[in-house]
Amino acid sequence: MLPDLLNTNQVKNAAGTELEFTRLSTNGRASEWGLITESPALPKRLKIQHLETGVGIKRVRRSNARVDFTVLSSVDSVTPVVCTASLVLVIPVGALVANTEAANALAALGSLVHTIATNTHVYDGTGNGAAALLAGAL
């Protein structure tokens, strides 16, 4: 379970600077945090939710971690727009006895997005996968 206060380098921005979030709500298997220093008109939200479907060996869990940053448009400076990043993990929990392969898939995606052929983590969007996502490239 994640803590109510995310404030010890658990969430960072592109510059690698810590962002502090506080839990706003929990509803069943979903929680939402808000950036402590946000403007009420421009919310910054972090959401995590889980949904399980199927039974027995067909049981599957779909987990989603999502960040929504509401900002003013840089085109007209009055229109609020939302930038969203989302990570979805689908695990056939009914057919597995360990999370090893799900962890491997998550590690592969994380390293694609946040590294540049080194073991150094980058948060600024210059990781191979992040750069492709930001540029709309393949």
C-alpha cells in the first residue's frame, strides 16, 4: 500500500526534482493523490487503480498508474489542457504462481523509457522510449 503522503523522492518531475503528493481519496481498489502545491484551477493528479476479471485460471488483473497534469495552453494562455501519462500492467494472476514475468515486463518498459543505453536513470524525456513517445516517433 502506498503511503498517504508521497514526499520522499517517490515522484519526480523531468528535472529530477521531487514532487510531493497527498492522498485525496480511496474508493475500493482505486486511490487518487493531488500535488500539494497545485493551483485548484490546474490540478495535478496521480491515480492508481486495479480491476480483476474472470475466475480461476482465467482471472486477470489490470492495474493502471496514471498522472494527469492540467496546465494552461501555451498557445492561447487561457485554455486548460491535460497532459496524461499512463502505465497499464495486465497480469494473468489466475495462471501464475509468482509475479516474476510481470516484473520482467515492467522492468523492460521502465528501462526503455528511462534509460539511454546506460544504467543511468533519466527523467527528462531523453530516454530512448520516452523520446519516441514525446516526438510521436517509432
